[in-house]
Amino acid sequence: MIEHEINRLIHKAKYDENIRKALLATKDADDPLKAFCDLAGELGYDITLGELFAYGMTMNDSKLRATNGGGSFEIEGWNDLYENLIEELS
């Protein structure tokens, strides 16, 4: 569910400059993740803070499981999901 909502939001933001700018502006908030989720909710996207965090952890965990024998080294792209979303919009 959250993956679908994130994809919908990012797709919309790529075609709506006002939404893109508003999402990018969440970087400057005191709590960027909360600001991102609050804005998403205001725009009609069901993205909660807990789901965003959990989805990001799941993505990183799957990278670790995909490493034969378990990865104990830093793998490029293990950024936080929020940072990846902001980078995609930049």
C-alpha cells in the first residue's frame, strides 16, 4: 500500500511544480519526515510516518538479505527512504 502511495505522490510531484517544491521544502522543517507525511496526507496520499520508516527499513533489510552470507559492509544506496525521495525530486 505505501509503495503505491509513494509512487503516486512522486509521479504527481514530477508533473506539478507546486507539489514538488512543497515536498522539497519539507527538508527545512524541524521534523522533515513528519512534514513530508503531513503534506502527503493534505494532498490525499495515505503515507504515515510509521509506514514510511518501516518501508525504508524493509528496503534496506532486503538488501542485506540479498547479500550471500549476510552483508557486513556498507552497500551504496543504503540511504534513508526520505532522502532518496527528496533526491529523486531534486
